[in-house]
Amino acid sequence: MFTRTLALVAAAVFSFSAYAASDAIFEGHDYTRVKDPQPVATGKKIEVLEFFWYRCPHCFQLEPALNTWLKKLPKDAQVRRVPAVFRDDWAPAAKTYYTLEQMGLLDRLHNKVFDAYHIENINLNDPAVLGGWVAKQGVDRKKFETIYNSFSTQSKTLQGGKLATAYAITGVPAFIIDGKYATSMSMAQSEPRLFEILDQLIDKARAERRRK
């Protein structure tokens, strides 16, 4: 619970700091250009990809501030979450995400999955444990497990891993803006600065789209 408390305090600090003027971002320091830009899946909207892992402590701590920032996201931007898969033991968490997505349960259970791993110390990588946990959340266990083990979910998991490779993602949390610009928590060094960078990269992507 202590970790979650720290995360909530950080979110409050972010909200307060949002009123301060943002320093201009610099390429090579706050962000980098993607070497091989990728097409976006959001059409006319500016795409913001968030690469994360449910078991990543940094992703867990970022979540409250990220949710606050999402409420202020411009209407011409859209966030897509992508569970990174760097090793085989990252795949179960990715499959859990895509299963919840296909069942329309992310709004209700996304944060609870984070809490299960980091606060309750529940090993959701164990299929039997995961099945019991989703049942306790009022989810049809059989339906969940069918989707979890489906070809569709496996395909989405593989595609997410390939996308991380295409963008040369080496750690999480990391962000790609409109297929062109990359930033991360490690580059930003703080949550408030991360969201300043993201805001300015969205503005930059918007201006570039208008020039086309």
C-alpha cells in the first residue's frame, strides 16, 4: 500500500505542476527521432503509444499520473497501450491485457491487475491463479480462459512484441508519438517532465501534420 500511496502523491504533484510553464524540449535529451518511422493505427488522430508491463514497478507508479494526464488529452490525440514482451515470462501479462481488452473489461480491471501484482503479490502469471482471480472479479472464468488461450490473443501478443522491436524499445515505460518520436521515463527523469514532453511532442506532431 505504501507504494501506491507514493504514486498517488506523485500524481498530486503532477497536477499542481501542470500550472507551471513548460520548458522547451530538446531532441537528444528529452526525446529522440525514431530511426524507422512506423505507420499509425489511429487515422487522423495523433497516436501516442505507451509500452508497458504489468509487472514493471515504474509502470505501476506512473499509472495514477498517467490516468490524470489522459483526462486532459487533446481530442485529436489517442493513446494506445501496448504490453511489451521482451522475454517469454512477459507474455502472460500481455495476454491478460489483450484478453481484458477483447472482453471490454480494461476500464474496470486494468488498474486492478497492477494492484494484484504489486500490492497483493498475486502471481497472475500462473494460469490457475489468474483464472481464480478473474472469477473473484465477477468475470466468466471459462470465457476469459478461452479468449486468453485463443489464436487472436496470441497473435496480438506477438504483434505487440514486434512493434516494440520495430521502435527499438529497450525498456518500459516508453512512449512513441505519431510513429516518429520516442521518449521515456528514463529520459524525462520525473513524471511532471514526462507529461510536458508528451504534450509538446503532440503539438509538434500536430504542426507537422498540418504542413502536409
